[in-house]
Amino acid sequence: MNTRDYMDLESRCSARNYQPLPAVIASAQGVWVEDVDGKRYIDMLSAYSALNQGHRHPRILAAARAQLDRVTLTSRAFHNDQMGLFCKELAALCGKDNVLPMNTGAEGVETAIKAARRWAYDKKGVQENQAEIIVCDNNFHGRTITIISFSTDPFYRAGFGPLTPGFKSIPFGDARALEAAITPNTAAFLVEPIQGEAGVIVPYDGYLRDVREICSRRNVLFIADEIQTGLGRTGRRFACDHEGVVPDMYVLGKALGGGIVPISAIVANQDIMSVFNPGSHGSTFGGNPFACAVAREALRVIEEEGLAGRAQEMGKYFRDGLNGLLGNGVVTQVRGRGLLNAIEIGPSAGTARQFAEKLVEAGVLAKETHNTIIRFAPPLVISHDEIDWAMERIRSVFSPR
């Protein structure tokens, strides 16, 4: 099966033709993947941002192998010697009291919603079943029924009703809209510090500080979905760190598992997490020792190898290259932070899908979104030489014909 055949097959299997992938992947290392025909591609998707540390990082693989020799996927019915250490280390990293581990990003968001609603009833005094959570237009937080219920993209909602009530959507990056939307029933504001799936939309400088001030003053929880933006991706430990703000709750996932295993978590202080009592929430595999051991090493790699700083440096270098495409009649905008970046394509130049397919043929895996945007999010271990290799091919694809 060649690359074009595979993309055609994927088009028939995908509901929205998200991203053409090369022929079946046979191996991967660092920022590179190789298909069964021996062709190499540079992964500028980070396997959908799950690989900040790169493919097959040796330290993370070693931690996984060591844990496999001990105990792996025990359920929550048993204590294990990894979950407590994982929770302690992640809490310290976030400057919070408590961690509640789950398995996927969507599970993390669902857990955050449950915590916020119960907090509103138990701590804020909202009348039962009246709690509201404010979200942003064009958000993407996952694909469960409750999460798609507050998506503003009809595609994610179509055919899945009845939908879950209790959410109010406002424009992203508009602090005045947040202030106006809050009522006595508002439990929380759930927001991506940078909107990823929407096309790497970066709000104005100071937006998160304004959000923090409003939420504190109005007694509303500030929940930061840092599943994609966290753990070094934007050039800081968390995207919120760019503005020096600390949310009431972090939701983390993706790179938390080092590309080895799914794991997610919410992280908050005791006054919020204490709303859960035994049996009110849980997950069969949440906090399993295998995932926790891998996540502990993944966090150490990010910190000890300075991957946030590397993302800052390499991201600027990469954006400088992308900015060189402006004014060529094809690329109209470049935006991003750290190693989460995007380019906007002029409406007359062609579709994002067409350009994504050309990038695959050139050996670059990137993510199309909203018909006019290509996202680039390579592993944080990428080098100057690898960026140069990718930019040579990106320039060839986006040069006017």
C-alpha cells in the first residue's frame, strides 16, 4: 500500500478527513517516523501532541520496561507504590495540594467538570442542579457526550443528542464577555490558554491575568485545560506561566504519558478536591502503576532536559522560518508560542487538506484544521538541523506555483 492509497483509505474511514498519514508506520525515533516502505517523515504532529519528549525516548522506555518487570495494570482495588509518588511529584510541579489521575484527556476534563459542579453546590452554595460552567467558542476539550455538548462546532454535536445542559459559551480572548456571563450560579470557567484545534489561537497579552482577576473576585473556579499546551509545549512549564498566573485547577494529559501510555490528571488544592468522597468518582485503571511510573519519568525528562526552554528557543527559530513565507501570496499569517505553531493559508491558494497532502509527499507530517490552517507541533527534542530540513520542504510546498 503506497502513501496515496493509504490516504484515500483514510479518507473513506475518517468522518472529517482530519489528517493524511503515510503508509503504515514501521518504526520511530526522536522526531522521525518511518513507514513500511522505508520512507522517513519528520513528525510535526508530535503524535497529536502526545510526544513532547520525542518518539521512544530511552529514559522513558527504560522506566516502562522496569515497571513491566514488577506490576502493571492493577485496578484501583489495589494500592501500588507508584501512584502516591506520581501524585506527590505532579502536585509539587504544579504547586498544588492534590492530584486525581485518570486515563485520557477527555476523562480529565469530565473529572474537572464533576469537581467544579460539586464544589459549586458544597462550597459556593449554588442550588442543586443549577450550576453553570462557562466555556469558549471554538473550544476543543474532547469527544465525550458532555464535552461535545458545549462545543460550538456543529460537526462534533450532530447526531449525538440529547446533549448535556449547564454550559454557556463566550468568545475566546474576551475578558469582558467572561465578566458579563458570570451569574450567582457560575461554578467555573474552563479554557484552553491557547486554542489548539481551533488553529493555535493565541489571546491578547494579559488575557489570562484578566481571567484570573475576574474569577478570583467573582468566586468562580479558573480551570486551565493544559492537555495540549502544558508540560513545556509553549516554552514554559505551563502556558499559564507566560502571564504568571496559576489557575485553580490544571487538566493535564497527552505528553504526561511520554508517548508510551495514556494517563491524565486534574491538579488542584484540597479545598476543591475534598468535594470527592469514596465512590463519588473513580476509574478502573486510573493511577495504575505502569502509567504512573512512565509519567514520573516523563516529567523528569521534561524538567531535567530543559525541554520547555528548548521549545522556547526552537519555536522562535521555527517561526522565524515560517515568517519568511509571508507575502508570497499563499501564507497570510503565522502564529504560535513555543513549539505550537500554525500558518493561515489564503482562501485562493487552496485548502489546508491539499497542502497537508503535499507536505506528506515531501516528508513532513502536519495537522490541517478548519480548511485554511496547518498546525506544526514537533517533539520538543527537535534540533536546528531538523527544523532546517523541514523548512526546506515546507518552503517548497508553500511556494507560489
